[in-house]
Amino acid sequence: MARGSTGGAAADARTADTRSPDAPAAIRNLTRGTTLHERPRWALTPWQQARGLLFRRPRDDAIVFLFLPARPVALHMWFVFGPIDVLALDGTGRVVALKERFLPWAFWRTGAAVSTVLELPDGTIARTRTNVGDVIGLPQPPRRAA
């Protein structure tokens, strides 16, 4: 769960997906030509960011968090009941920090200023051979429901 003025960790189960049907939906590692996740959720509101995966067991969820302006981000896994992988991206989509098997009850800081944090299923970083310096392509964020 991210800490700071924008809150949280993962996706609120009530996050509406109002993405355009013709928009690309997958998170892709453009450097390696691999797909990290087919249909991520977005945590756009402070509530969605604060709620995240609290009191849930992560399975195949992927969540995208935006931090504007970019800044160092602190994440915790308090009350999250399973490991995840985390990528921290700068404003150009380049991986500047990563955390494999981020375990329940653990704490981690990105160190670098980041504008995007991706919470991914456990094992995604190893499966896609994603490294610091790789460029990640994101789908368009959903439009907020009116």
C-alpha cells in the first residue's frame, strides 16, 4: 500500500472500468516484447489508492497507481495476504526500481522519484525478465464515471 498524499496500494474492487473498447488494455515491456498483464485496474482516487488490496489475497490482479508530480513512494503490505511484484516507473515509462516477491507485512521505498507504480502478480518480473532500465508501455487510464 502506497503512503503519501495519494494513499494506497492496489485496486478497489469497485473500480469502474470505463476504458474505451478500442484502447490497448495490456501493460507491455517494450524493451523485451513481453506482456506483463492483460487488463490492469487503475487506482485513480485517494480512496482507491488507500483501499488497494487491504484485507484481500492478491491473485492475478494488476493495479496502476499514478503519482503526479513524481516523487519517492513508500509502499507497505500490511493486511495484504500474499506476495506481489512491484515496478516503479519514471515519467517516461522507464523502470527505475523494482521489488520481486513483496511479502505481506513488509515495507519498501522506491528510492527514486516515480510517477507510476505497478503492482503485479507474484512472479511477473521473473516471467517477463523485466529489469531496471526497461521501458514499460501502459494502456490509457479509464475515464472516470460521471
